[in-house]
Amino acid sequence: MNATVIETRGLTKRYGPTVAVEGLDLEIRKGEVFGLLGPNGSGKTTTILMLIGLTEPTSGELSVLGLDPRLTPLMVKRQVGYLPDAVGFYDELTAWENLRYITKLNGLPAAEADRRIGAALERMGLARVANQRVATFSRGMRQRLGLAELLCKTPQVVILDEPTLGLDPEAARDFLALIRQLKEDGITVLLSSHLLHQVQEVCDRVGLFSRGRMLLTGSVEALARQVLGSAWRVHLEAQPAPSDPEGALLRAALEQVPGVRLVQAESTGHWRVDAQQDVRSELAQAALGAGARLIGLTQARPGLDEVYARYFQEAADEA
Ligand SMILES: Nc1ncnc2c1ncn2[C@@H]1O[C@H](COP(=O)(O)OP(=O)(O)OP(=O)(O)O)[C@@H](O)[C@H]1O
């Protein structure tokens, strides 16, 4: 198993009477992409700020790359790239000049800085606009420039606060693809977002936050299984046999497939099947066995939005 890169135990932050983060136990391993997910005000930013030593925890333990950000904030900052939700650049300088300025502040020798800046801009798809003033950049380009800035530090860990905020769907998808590339380089990524459906594709694991507490953690599939009781969803289109006009036989056949949890008629000839594992071929066989004409079978993963909504609905019902 990969080394633990970020670890917290009972991490808590209070602002006067407000509990921003309470009793957070977190363990993130090298090369993981971990998503802190939850609505506005649930404690994601405060968690991030504690991890990079920008705010003091009220109590609890934390370690980032084996260091305590309370004791050695500069050493942590040197190895951890942090992209806040609003990235600030000098609008009148070009992309290259902005990065050059920052690398100079970080004490990087000029030749090495030029090499890293060139590579980072290329990697972020900004090489063509390297000499363009940042004032002319879209929000998506600024975000990519923010990531390029982080890469100049050759960080081991990258922490991104709401990285897709304000991006249109295409720019958001592109940005998430860049995050996936960081993982391929062995960089550990922690990102926060309230856009559950958007980040679920890119995260190996997620922690769902609510009111300062991380209530659920795991892979999207594990959470779906835990909360919804199933992790696979298949949409099946079939015309029942002429002798089974209501589709009752077809439905019974689908229900009998091992692993199937729920079969629901969505509209005439359309069925939704929730299952514990991939049962597509078994469903196809069952449909044919019931004399139906199989028209189509598509698979969709239940989304985090649904997990989140169901989990909090159940918690509210219990309360
Ligand atoms: N400096 C502060 N002083 C007082 N209260 C604060 C401070 N920073 C955050 N809080 C409170 O702590 C709670 C958690 O806020 P936090 O910013 O961590 O949430 P978040 O999940 O990152 O939300 P968002 O998505 O809106 O950034 C909120 O109730 C917030 O009002």
C-alpha cells in the first residue's frame, strides 16, 4: 500500500461559537486523488487552510508529508502546491512574466525557472499564449495558469479549492483531465468542491462533508453501495413477449438474476435495474429467456448527488 501523505486525527477548528471543522479523521495516500465534497460552509476550505498551515487548528493532530504544518509551515508550503478558489495574477504581465516573477520570489535560479515554466505552460496547454497579457485570459485559462504555477514548484501534493468554480462545462472537463494527469505523475491531489457530479469521475475516494463533519468516506462505488444498497444501474429496453403484454414475466425474470436489488418500470418497455455487480449479460439472458425482444441495455453509475441526497434525507427522517 502507498505511503500516507496526509493524515489528521480529531482535527477541529472553532471560530468562537462556530464549529467550522469537527473531529476530522482523514488519511490520504500517495498518488490518490481525494475529493472533499459538501455544500457551502461545510468546512472544506477550513480543512485545507489547516493542512497548509494558513490557519491554526483548535485541537487535533495533523501531518502532511510527515511534517506538522503548525511547526514547519514553510517546509510544507515548499512541497505542497495550493490553488485557492480565486487565483491572483498581475493582469498587465504576460503568463510567462507572472510565472517568472513567482519563481524568482521562490528563489529558483533563472535557467531552471525558464525550463520549468516552459514545461509547465506546455503541459497546461498555454504555450501558445505564454507571451499574452493575463488580462486577456478567460477564467479557465487563469485556472490552468494557476496549475502551471504549482507545477513550477514540482510539488508532491497539490491542493485545489473549488478548482472548477465558474468554469463552463467544457473548461471544467478539461481541467479535471489535467488533474487526472497529475495523478499519473504520482502527485497526490486533494480537491474540494460542492459540485458532486462533476468531480466524482476524477476522484479515487471522496469524503462527504456536512456542517463541519466528514460523514462518509470511500470510493464513489463503495458509498453508493453503502447508502443506496447498490452500485450498478442498468437501463434496459425490451419488448415483452406477446403472451406477457404487461411485462410481469420479464420483470420477474430480471428480479431473479443474482445480485439484482431493484427492478423498476420507468415507462413502457423501459426498466431500471439496480444491482450489486455488473449483471448486464445475465440481464440480457434473462430477458431473452422470458421471450422478450431485447432492444437496448445501457449502464449508468449512480451519482454522488443521489448518494448525498439519499443519505441526508435518511438522516433527516431519522431525526
Ligand atoms: N475566518 C472565519 N471566521 C469565522 N467563521 C468562519 C471563518 N472561516 C470560516 N468560517 C465559518 O466556518 C464554517 C465553514 O466554512 P468553510 O469556508 O470552511 O466552508 P466551505 O465548505 O469551504 O464552504 P465554501 O464552499 O463556501 O467555501 C462556516 O460556517 C463559515 O462561516
